[in-house]
Amino acid sequence: MGQIKYQLPPDEVLAPGHFACPGCGATLTMRYALKALGRKTVVVIPACCWSVIDGPVPYSAAGVPVFHTAFETAASTASGVKAGLDAQGDHETTVLAFAGDGGTFDIGLQALSGAAERNEDFIYICYDNEAYMNTGIQRSSATPFGAWTTTTPAVSPKAEKKKNIIEILAAHRIPYLATASVAYPDDMIAKIRKAKDIRGFKFIHVFSPCPPGWKFEPEDSIKISRMAIESKVFPLIEIIDGIDYALSKEPDGIPVRDYIKMQGRFRHLNDEQIGIIQANVTEDWERLRAKFAPTRKVSRSRRDESTGENKSSQTRNVTRTKNARKRAQKSRG
Amino acid sequence: MTKYKFTTVEEMPPLAFSLESTREIPTGSWRHVRPVYRDKNSPCHVTCPAGEKIPDYFELVRQKKYKEAWYKILEDNPLPGVTGRVCYHPCEGQCNRAGYDGAVAIHNIERFVADKNFKNRKLPAAVEARKSEKVAVIGSGPAGLSCAYQLSRLGYRSVIYEADHEPGGMLRYGIPDYRLPKKILDKEIKDIEALGVEIMVDSKIGDNVAWSELERYDAVFVAVGATHSRKIGAPGEDLKGVYTGIDFLKELSTGNVPKVGRQVLVLGGGNTAIDAARSALRLGKRVTVLYRRTRVEMPAVPEEIEEAEKEGVHFEFLVTPVKISGSKGKASEIELMKMQLGEPDESGRRRPVPVIGSNFSMRADTIISAIGEEPDLSFLPYSFLRKGIRLFVDDEHTTGVPGIFAGGDAATNPNGTVVNAIRAGKEAAISIHEFLGWRSRSNGVSHDAVKPEEVNTFYFPHEGRVEVPRITVQKSKTTFSEVNKTLTEEQALTEAERCFTCGTCLHCDVCMTFCPDVAISKDESGEYTIDYEHCKGCGICVNECPRGAMELVPEGAREAVEEVEHI
Ligand SMILES: Cc1cc2nc3c(=O)[nH]c(=O)nc-3n(C[C@H](O)[C@H](O)[C@H](O)COP(=O)(O)OP(=O)(O)OC[C@H]3O[C@@H](n4cnc5c(N)ncnc54)[C@H](O)[C@@H]3O)c2cc1C
Ligand SMILES: Cc1ncc(C[n+]2csc(CCOP(=O)(O)OP(=O)(O)O)c2C)c(N)n1
Ligand code: SF4
Ligand code: SF4
Ligand code: SF4
Ligand code: SF4
Ligand SMILES: [Mg+2]
């Protein structure tokens, strides 16, 4: 079998010289997204780290047009940009809304829900670094239970669980919904490419570690991302039409403790608290597992995984595209 | 950079916009550590006494370039068919995969490569220009063969003087056929001869060839091995039916099957003892090995002990012989004494001490004593320094007498193995080359090898070590044909794929894939360049490299950086 290797599209759309911190997961997310989508793409970025990362005027790192917009408006601006392109007869350019977790789970949720409900034809990528990083590590509703942030100090760390954005979006019955991780670039790129070929609203939730915000050495960004997947903290899944769940990678099931111990933001946790986190992760996993429990489709998609073939998902893709188109027509008509 | 000049308000766009690329911003200045590509040694290479470039030839195996792989091994070892079978493979003990899911079966791949090239082959010609000097080698065991071979690669002519009727030393007369078939050895010796090495058999220095005969050579390498069996020092040792392990095995290997009774007792715990026991078993006898310490202290290779056990050899530990008795000049009984382990001796093993009054007797039709071998240095003039029973040499294999070098089992610090003899021959050839006034290319093996924690095992899915094909135990204990088989091509390829290739870049692109700063690029020739104008020194590339072929060095330590870049 030999070594695991990745074959990524060679074109580097993202330029170096950007303003991300060393080891930034959000930046890798953008790099892979642009590799997947190519140069015929317009990116809409609300206030977040990425409004800084892209560079100060007159510089931009993205290599494609970027529209910087207000914190709460990623989805509504992207809807507008898409309508503008359509009005010009450009149905080819992909519109990508690229927002942080604050701009997605919190303040941008209303615009996001609206666009999802209207089944707007663009891709929304939420790079999730689990706090408001740009403004100095304040908690968001994506911050996990037990984590330290500047607004949830170690003496009273975050008491609430992370909001389940996936279920919120699944409830909107959007044609394509997926989670991805910077540690699995081939999986992420395949999902974004799939999303590109589907009409209607596509949402991709990407686990994007932040070395200064989570307090770990930048060199461990990928390792930590991988551990999040392997410990079931962040399952890699796809959901079609908000209903059909498929698992992209079976986690090894390493203890959550191993993942937590890598990060300073969890340093204050005692064994009991870590136990609670492990119990939550296990419970959430079981609940998720039940959704892709032994249906015919799931066993098919697993077989695909083992052979590396994508045949059945492609076929499903077609039906989905049809559904999506139908719905899109309905919403337009 | 293009400048935008707006002379009127109307010319200005409704929004601020950027048309320049951040490529112009030298974010590399943020960096305080610098990633560099730096191939490192693999622990297997550092551990292999012969210094085989294991990850390099494995890569050739994976590309199915079997001839090139063989040539790569031959740079360091002319006897891969031999070592692939009988080397005790210390390399595997240090393999970084050992703690993950089992060491790579290095010696089995080595054997596969050698066997794959068994037919239609020719060794590569000398690497250096021909020289006029001539070197004599005494002894055609692995040390002598390796030295003569390396000398011919360096352009020297050499003559090997061999006391026996055929070359090979213990490889021929010690190690039995079921572990090393003669045709393998013969082929590898022929290859060496084909390079111009002359082997004079039936030429014993100090006997039918005088020491003074060697004066016409420019240098001499003494590699006479340890061919004399140590005496047990018990009465009755000279009775009929008592053999030394070396004599017993030598008889067998020359085709004269020695007479042995039904109950065979073997004294000793080394390779000779085990080989004698397994050989006697193959003659259909009941065999018991008697050893004065316990199993863990046995110097024989553990795998061999296991094999012997599987085949049905019995073991008695913590016993020592007191007396052999018999009738009509023929041995029939041995008196033994029980031992117990005391304080550790200089070898670090616990010393066996007799238990007074514990004597008992055992029936013995044949006794094979194999308690160790010693070199016979009686042919050497007195001017040579000795240490204990061996000829004293320093790390360069010089004896103190100018122009005379020595190595292998006859000299100090051997560990009594084939591969150490091969190492000694190789190192001595380099020393001789230097003695004759040439500068040798550095052979210095640096010992900083990639540590297990520097391997990123994520990239290597679990895959257990290959099961070496072998004939059944039922069959093996009745025949002298080879027990272990060569890996199939498929097995060899799978096994070579298991190798992490510690420390050698395989151009897998992982470092480039994960750089958040797009600072790594690959040119047409497949080489990587790090753009230090933009690299922020996050270290992801170094941390993710599956095989420790990159390193982070402090920024600003210019010398360190330059040194590394020139490797
Ligand atoms: C039974 C047995 C099994 C072994 N099994 C293994 C094993 O599985 N793996 C392993 O790594 N090692 C094994 N060994 C050890 C290994 O064989 C030796 O360490 C190795 O052969 C030493 O090589 P050498 O060249 O120093 O000497 P030798 O192989 O002993 O060769 C010395 C040669 O010099 C010749 N010679 C001696 N005196 C003179 C003279 N005066 N003039 C001319 N020629 C002379 C001898 O005839 C002989 O051919 C085994 C040894 C024995 C005895
Ligand atoms: C309406 C509004 N409120 C507050 C801010 C300040 N602000 C800018 S970015 C940001 C946090 C962004 O967090 P997130 O979306 O998670 O992105 P990240 O910075 O973590 O990448 C905040 C609070 C703002 N720009 N606009
Ligand atoms: S010669 Fe021995 S130590 Fe060297 S690679 Fe072969 S088996 Fe390993
Ligand atoms: S994994 Fe390969 S390179 Fe590394 S020590 Fe083992 S055999 Fe040598
Ligand atoms: S990953 Fe990129 S930025 Fe980070 S150290 Fe390596 S080359 Fe530099
Ligand atoms: S990651 Fe792959 S390409 Fe990069 S240095 Fe390591 S082995 Fe070479
Ligand atoms: Mg955030």
C-alpha cells in the first residue's frame, strides 16, 4: 500500500505574502478552496481574519476578485453578487462566500438562513476556528465546551456546547452540505468540486485550527486537525438534500484527551471535565451514526471509499442536481 | 507595481480596490526558524555493519529496478546472497517501523534482490583507476573476500591465500546447507574472482606457504578467522564419538556424513552448537543441547534457537560437563554438574557458578562440543601484538606492523558474525588504500539517524511484516535443503513499500501540500524550492514530512544554514 499521497490541482491561485499568522488553518482552507474552484471565482468575505489575511490595500492574496463586506452579510452579499453575474449573463463564475464561525454561527446566521431557504446558487464555506479571532479570541457559539477564550477565562471556561450548525442547515434541506478538514485536502477539494457542479445552495463547514487562538505551536496545525477527525470531535460527512447522510472517513477513535492535550486553550480542564467532553463526543457521534446507519446508500458509499471509486456518489450527484435544479427553478419561478 | 493615479473624483472607483498581489510583501521577515531540506541517515543504514544504503536500494526495488538495487548493495557488501540468508540483521532491530507494526524484513528483501540477479549477471567494474600495488589477503572467509573485493573496486590486484581446499571460510565449512546453499556462496565468490581477485586454495601461510612469501606484496590483510574449537577441558574429551562442532560441520559440508549414535549431546550455546544440533537432527538423531547458562544468555541468534526448538531439539540449561566416560575407547556417558547464575561478568551476562554436589549423568552416544572457537595465529611472527587469544588491531585495522592489517574473527573486537567480517574487510581496504598514499573518499558514517518520533506514521497505514515462506517443520527436520524461501516478487514489493524511507526525500509533495504560505514549489526536475521571501517558518512542512527529510534550523545562524544547504 505504501504512503498516503495527495494529488492536488497544481494551479496555485492563492499568493504568498498574505497576512495570516504562521500555521494558519483558515489560510490553508482558502488555498484548497481556490485550487478546487479555479480562477473563475468571486469570493465574498465578511469581517473576519480573512479580511486581514487577504492583505492591505492595494494588495490582495486571493488571486481572484474579493468583495469585502460587513460582518453579518456574507450570505446576502454573495446572493447579490450571484444575481449581478446572472444579470450580466455570466452563469459560469462561481460565487464563494467565505466566512468565519462568528460570521456564520452568530451574527451572519440570519442572512445565511435566508440564502439557504431561497436556495441561492453559491457555495458558502465557513472556516471554523471556534472563536472571534480577528478581534482577539472572544467566544462564539462555535467555541467548544470547556474552552478558554478572552471572554470565557480559565476560571469559568465556556459552559455551553458548540452549536450544531450542520443540523441547522440540514433542516433547510439544501442540496449539498459537507464538513471538511485541512488535514484531508484531497477530501476537501473533492467536496468543493462536487459543490461546484451542483446548482443551489451549498454549505461546507471546514475545521480550521488557529495556533495563537487555541494556543499550540504552528507546526501542529495539521496534526491537531487530524486528531479532531480521528477522535470523532469533528466527523467528516456529506449530507444530500438535508436528508441523506454519508460518512467520508471512518475515524480511528482515539481518545478525545489526546486531542485536547495538544492545546493550551484546554489546559485548565480537569479529568472530570475531559470526561464530560468525551461523553458528549461519544453521544453526538452515536446520534450522527444513527443517521447513516445501515441504509443501502451508506453501504454503497462505504464500498466506494474502500475502492477509491466515486461511481455511486456521481450517480447520486446527478439525481441531486436534478432535484436541486427543480427546486431552484421553483424558487425562481 | 502599477501605480494608479486619479486626477479627478470622477475617475475614482466607487469602492477602494486592490489590484496588486501580496507576493510583493516579504513576509519571510517574520520568520525566526527556517525549514531546510536535509536528507538524514536511516537507523538501519547506520546500524548495518556493512553500511548498506538500505532506503536507497529499497526505492530501486519499488521501481522494480532490481539490477540497480543489487548494484547499490554491492557498493558495500559483495555477499548479499549470503547476508540476506544468515546475517543476524541488527538493522531490523533498529528499524523505525519496529515499534509501529513490526520491523521491515530487511534481510529478506536483501536476499530477494540477490536471488533476483542470480542469473546472467556481472559485477560492476572497478570504480577507481588501476593501481600498480598488489595486496595479499590471508583467509577467504567473508572478511578476506570483502577486503579483496573492495580493493579491486579501488583498482588494486589482490591474491587470497586460503589454507582449505575451497574458499569461503565458515560460510562454506561452518554454516550448513539448510541455511546457506553452496551454490549461492559459489556464485558470489565467482563474481569476486571475475573482478580479477586471485584465490590460491590449499595455501596455508606458515605451512606450505612461508610467511616470507608475503614480503613481495605492498600490504597484507590477515583474515584467518577463528577456526580452532576450544577444548572443554574435561577428561574423556579425546574418546571416539566426541567431535568438535567445527569438525562435525566441516565433515558434513564436504559430504562425508560423520558417524553419530542415536543420542546426541551438544555442548554450547552459540551458533555452532545450534547448527550442529539441527544438523544431527537431520541425520535422524535425538539431540539435546546442554548449556551452562539460561536461554536468554545464549549467544546464538534467537531465531535459530526457536527454529531448533520447533524442529524438536531438546535443551538443558544450567549444566556443565565434568567428565566423559566410555568403553573400548568410545564415549557412552557424560557426567554433568548443575549451575546457577551469579554476578554479571565482563560480558554483562550473569556468570554461571557450580552447584556443589549436584552431579548427574546422561547417556551419550555422540558428543559434539561447541563451546567456542579461537583463532590460530601460530604462523605469525612474535612482533605482533595480541590481546587475549586475538590479534590486536586499532579502529583502522592496523596491527602496529606497517603494511599489515587484520580483521574479522581473528582480530580484536569481532562480534563473530559474517557482516562484521564484511565490515572489517571493507574498512581495511580503505585503510590499505590510504596506507598506499591515496586519499579515500570519506566513508564517515555519521550516526545521527532519524528517530522514530520524526517519522509521521499517519502516512503509513498499518500493514504487518511479511510472513517469510518456508518449508514445513515436518520436512525441514529431515532434509538439508534450505528451510527459508526467498520472498516472492509481490511479497518483496509489499515489504519494500512498508519501509518509511527514513531521512531520504521521496518527492511525495506532502511538505508542499500543507504550506499555508504557498512558499514551496517544485521545478520540472522534481526538486523543491522554499521561497524564503515568504515562508513564515511555521514548521508544518517539517512536521508533516512523513520521513524526517526536513529540518528546522534557527534563523540567523547563517553558518548552520549554509552547512545544511551544502549537504
Ligand atoms: C557454525 C557456524 C555458524 C555461524 N552462523 C552464523 C550466522 O548465522 N550468522 C553470522 O553472521 N555469523 C555466523 N557465524 C560466524 C561467522 O561465520 C564468522 O564470524 C565469519 O565467518 C568470520 O569471518 P572471517 O573471514 O573472519 O573468518 P572465517 O570465515 O573463519 O575464514 C577464515 C579463513 O581463513 C583460512 N585460514 C586460516 N588460517 C589460515 C592460514 N594460516 N593461511 C591461509 N588461510 C588460513 C581459513 O581456512 C578460513 O577459510 C557462524 C559461525 C559458525 C562456525
Ligand atoms: C457588526 C460588527 N460587529 C463587530 C465587528 C468586529 N469584528 C470584526 S471581525 C469579528 C470577529 C470575527 O469572528 P469570526 O467570524 O469567527 O472570524 P475570525 O476572526 O475568527 O476569522 C468582529 C467581532 C464588526 N466588524 N462588525
Ligand atoms: S547485511 Fe545484515 S545488517 Fe546489513 S542490511 Fe543485510 S541483514 Fe541488515
Ligand atoms: S523504515 Fe525503512 S528506512 Fe526506516 S529504519 Fe526501517 S528499513 Fe530503514
Ligand atoms: S510550511 Fe511553508 S511557511 Fe511553514 S515553514 Fe514550511 S515553507 Fe515555511
Ligand atoms: S514531505 Fe515528501 S517531498 Fe517533502 S521533504 Fe518530506 S519526503 Fe520530501
Ligand atoms: Mg472564528
